[in-house]
Amino acid sequence: MPHRVEPTTQRQASGLPVVLVLCVAEFMVLLDISATNVALASIRRDLGFSQADLQWVVTAYRLVFGGLLIFFGRLGDLWGRRRVLLLALGTFSLASLSCGLSQAPGWLVGSRAVQGVGAAMLVPSALSLLSGTFPEGPARNRALGVWGAVAAVGAAAGLLLGGALIQVSWRGVFLCNVAVGLGTLLTVRRLVGEQRGPAGGRLDVAGALTVTGGLAALVYGLSQVPAQGIGAPAVLGSLALAGGLLAAFVVVEAHAAAPLVPPSLLRVRGVAGADLVMLLGSAVVVAQAFFISLYLRQVLGYPPLVTSLALLPSALTVMVVSNLVPRLLPRFGARAVLVVAGGLLAAGMALYARLPVDGRYLEVLAGALPAAAGLGSAIVAVTIVATSGVRPEQQGITAGVLTTAQQVGGAIGVAILASLAAARTGQLALTQAPLVALHGGFQLAFTVASGFALASAVVAALVIPGRAGAPPAAPPER
């Protein structure tokens, strides 16, 4: 009997309302991430965090989020993506309430970890529901274009909202999620139909434990590199643990009767290529956002809210380009779009590397616009490629693997580039003024990021199928 997606008895709403409600769910998570980063200084003052412990407000979330994405992507395929999304929205909303009411550092860090659980359930289930609502082709491509545009708006809105809310209280950054999350939960219950794989599937528990532990250790080790250095015992121990657990995961999957990540999935050329392009591209994008914000704040002296406003044109560019890409794919193909996207990202990073220590905003904008156009092109095209040629019952695990590549790539990018920037700054500080030395570190980071972007273009040229919407058929299930 052929595999099929089992719909619920509830009526499935038409496409546009489903797209909008799923994008609102994504928007909430992205807004929270960027707004929390803006609020860290206020959180430290109010709750009495030490400088060393403050990073756990971010790290606790990232560890859980990055570690559990593949597990929850697969769980959605087996248990029902709508069911997992509803649980995610409830978990994220209640954890946000707890964050907003926190009275002590441990309380907030624990609540952030639970938020990470909710986010790890939410992102792959929402993305797989979105791709599963539409057949491959223009309708799905347009829906994923909206998804990519919302990603840009959510990140930018988080910066603006965070900058505004911390003028009153950092708690509002978390409390604003509660009403949005619960409202989205009720709307999903009414509009979105269930999707799952065929009955009788089993969850590979050993695979889930090894990959979750391995990814969490990897994300933690990479997150500690900028502060402690690559040779620190905590970093080396975490990376060694990650390597052991991920190697064990490969062995477990090779012998599992129902592997967590089916081998047939990774043999779909578009999936493997898209994951690798996402890994490299995210290393550029996350590090770029990190360093350009520091350049505006620490080198040019912009206050937080002005920094957020300065980054707004980038978000608007991503939003516009994301909606144009679905029209370009049928004509030029996914490979060409991703090669051009990598080139635009590389050009943007190269222009950032040329920013002077006394730069002007127009010079920043000259690098920001091509980088944003590259990001808007890449995020849509790579998502379309990753979800094409994949069986309906594997859309959840596909979304989980793709989002994991995004998270791990971002962690790798920040770890490598922040370490290089710090080393360069320390070297220059022996002979240069502190501000000049800091600026020199940023220039090196942008130069290396440009190389990562070019590498993503090369990978796209070599491994991505040329025509959007017509990837090779998936091979038979193992």
C-alpha cells in the first residue's frame, strides 16, 4: 500500500489562512530570539546575573532548541504535526509567561530552556505543515516565499520591539508572547488540519537520544569558543562528547529497523545539498548580524534603538526579495538562484570588510543591501529545494534536519569568526589604539565570512538540482 498523509476529520482551511497562521507561529519565535538579545543588559541589572552567568539566558535556549529539532521533526511525522504544533504553542506561551515573571537567575534560565523545547517543537512542525498543505510547484513556492519574508520581519521586529520595551521593562519582551501564542493556538485548532505519516511507524529512541545529546554538546561547545577559546577544557570536552555521540548516532541509524533519519531521505540530492548550503549560509548570516551590530554600537557609537532602526532596510530588502524568488525559480532554476545568492552574500561581506573605523551609515548600507538580497534569495530557494522530492510522511524530519543545519551553521559561524576577531584585536592592540584594534578584528571576521559565502555558492553549483520543482524522485524506502 503506498504511503499517504492522513488528514484529520476536521475540515482543512484554504491555503492563505493556513499560511498566515503558521507564519505567525514562526514570527513569534524569531521575534523572541532577537528581542531577548537586546534585553540582556537590563536582565542582568534587574535579576543580579554575573557577567559569566548571563550567557546562560541565551545558551540554555540554544542548547535545547538545537538539540531537539530532529527529534521533534520526526515525532511530528509519526504523531501528527498539528498535534505537535499545538503542544509547542502551549509550551512556548507558558514558558514565556514564566520568563516574564522570573524573580531569580535560575528561574529565568530554566524557563528559557523550556522555551527552547517549545521552539524545537514549533519550527519543524509549522514548516512541514506549510509544505504539506500545498503540492510541489508555484503555490508551495509562494507560501515558502512568505515564510522567508516573515523570518526577516520577525528578526527586525524583535530588535525594534526589544529596544522599545526595555525602556519600560525587559519583562514585556517575554509577556508579549503569551497572548500571541495562545491566540495562535486557538486559530491553529480551528484552521489547520492534521498531517502525519502512515500508521504503525515507530520512534527510534536510541537514535533520538544520541543525536539530541550530540547536537546539544556541539552547540554548547561552539557557543563557548568566543569566551573561553578553542583550547579550553570545557570546549574540547564538549566537542569530544559531541563527536562520540554523533558517531554513535550514525552506527545506531545503520542498524535501526526504523531509523530516525531514513537513509532514503539523504539520498535525495536536493535535501543533502540544501542542508549543506544552509549550514554554510547560516554561518555567514548569523555572524554578519552579530558583527555589524557590534560595529554600529561599539565603533560608530550608535545607541540600541538607533542600531535597530539602522538594520531595518536589510529586513525590508529580505522581505521584498523573498517574495520575488518564487517567480524567478521556474525561469532560472534553484541552482542559479542559490549561486547568485551566495555571490551577493559574499559581496556584502567584502564591502563590510572595507568599512573604515569612522564609517558613515551609507557605507554600511552599501554592504547591507546586497547581503540582504542574498539572504532573501537563499532562505526561500534552499527551503524549496529541501522540501521538494520528499514524501509527505517525511516532511517533518526534513524540516527538522534543515533547521538543525541552520542552527549548527550559525553556531559554527559565530564560534570561528568571533575567535578570529578576538585574536586579531588582541594582536593589533599591542600597537594600535583600542578602537582601531577592535575594528581590525571585525574586518577580519567579515573577510572570512565572505569566504564562507563563496563556499556556499560553489556547493550550490555542484550539488543543487538545476530546476526548481523538478528534483530527482526519492528512491524506495529502505
